[in-house]
Amino acid sequence: MPHVDYVRLGDAPEEVRSSIDHSAYADEEDRHLFYEVLANAPSIFEERVAYFRALMTEGIVDQRDKELAYFTVATLTDCVYPASTHGRYLVEDYGTDPETVAAIIRSEYDELNDRDRFLVKFTRRIIEDPTDLTSEHYEHLREIGFDDEAIVEFLMLINAADTAVTLTHALDVRLGDKGEQPPSYLPYEE
């Protein structure tokens, strides 16, 4: 169990339940553990959900690129809950080969196409040492189709993923709290 209790959505205040209905994954997500722990802060819950929805479903960056970045952030610290969730999205929603997703966890980037390899490595640099980025990294982003708006949006998504991973670890949110296990193609056990 997490370090603070889950607020089961059926018991949550109306504004929390309404926010969930409009969340980024409202139509497909049945694993709301992260939201159930964030619901302990109802005064800012709606704004956090709306911000994440905007980052994931709006803007100009391709949603698969966003999922790839989010998944990469989760794998850097072996944060099983978001790695499992966003790994599933990559496989089930975007048709990414499960072996490719597993290879990212193992840092075996040769199996990725050039574009994905660059985005994964760029995401890693942002999290591990953002001061290590050079103008060449940003120029390469432009070469693969990112303009300045897309670059800033992508960075904001990476930052949001890093924040969520930190909260997930700090609060000890686990798939097992809802009786789930990571997908078989991910080399995780919980």
C-alpha cells in the first residue's frame, strides 16, 4: 500500500470524479491508482489532471512520441507502475513491438529505428543531465520535424513524466495494489 491512502474514486469528492471523467486516458484507462493517490489533494487535483490531459492529448507533438518519452522516463528509475502503463500504451495503442519496448528498459537501443533511438536518448539526457545538451541535439530535433513549439512541448511532457515518476516512487504506488502485474514483455516483477 502507498504511504498515503488511496481515495477510491467512488468515495472521492464530485470535482475529483468529474476530473477523472475528462482525464487524458478517461476512455481507456482503468488503472487509476495514481489519480487515487493524488485525490488526497482535491484543491489542486482538477488542475493537475487538466494540465496532464493537455500535455498528452493536445499540442502538436505526436502522441506516440509523448508515450515513448514518458515510458523512457519511467524506465530510468525502474518505476514499474508508469513503465507498465505507458509500455502497454506503446504496444496496444501504437503497435510498438513488445521486444522494442523491453529493449528500451535494457538500454539496448540498436533495436530502435533512428528516430526513436534519438528521442529515447534525448529524453534520457534531459532527465540525467540537461546541461549536457548541445545546440546539435536541438538541431537534430528540428531535422526530425520538431519546431520550437514542439521542442518546448516535448520538454514539458518529459518534465511532467519525471514529476509523476518521482511522486509514484515517493508515495509507493504499485500495480499490485490493484492486483495487477506488469505485462509479460516487460522484465519487471512486482
